Amino acid sequence: MESIQINTLEQVPAGLTLLLKKFTDLENKISIPAPQIPAPIADVLLTRKETAKRLNITLATLNEYSKSGKIIANRIGNRVLYKESDIQNALHQVKTSKI
């Protein structure tokens, strides 16, 4: 690789232009693969009983949390299910709101 010599102030713009071109050429030669985005993991759905047990609360308390919007409930047919990610988000909000 040839060196770039700058001896006077008048040579600075041309030297910087040449340096930028060399960096661009080098960047084009290096192929860095784009980061792979992992596929979203399917949410695990939990029943009311499983969710209450996991949170160590009663079904009545879970019902109140669902009505107040603290935990998002999903109705599928006549069943009420909770997504694992929604439970984790609710717990995270509780932890951060106490600080």
C-alpha cells in the first residue's frame, strides 16, 4: 500500500480525499456479513392456574391484575391465556417502578 505524504497545508485537502478513497476501497474489499436477526420465539401460553402459580398469587388477584391492565390476558374462545412474555414484562415493570 502506498503511503500518503503531506508536506504543506495546501496538500491537506487532496491528501484527505485520497485517504478517504483508500478507506472506501478497503471497506468495499472487506465483506462483513450482516448480523443475523434471530427468528422470534413463539410465545408460550399459560392458563390462569399456571400463571397464578408462577406468580404465587390467587386466581382472584390474577383476575384483578388482568382487569386493571397490570397483566395482559388473551381470550381464545372461552379460555383466558397469558403469554410468557407478557408476564415477564409485567414483572419487569414492577421491579423498575419500585426503584
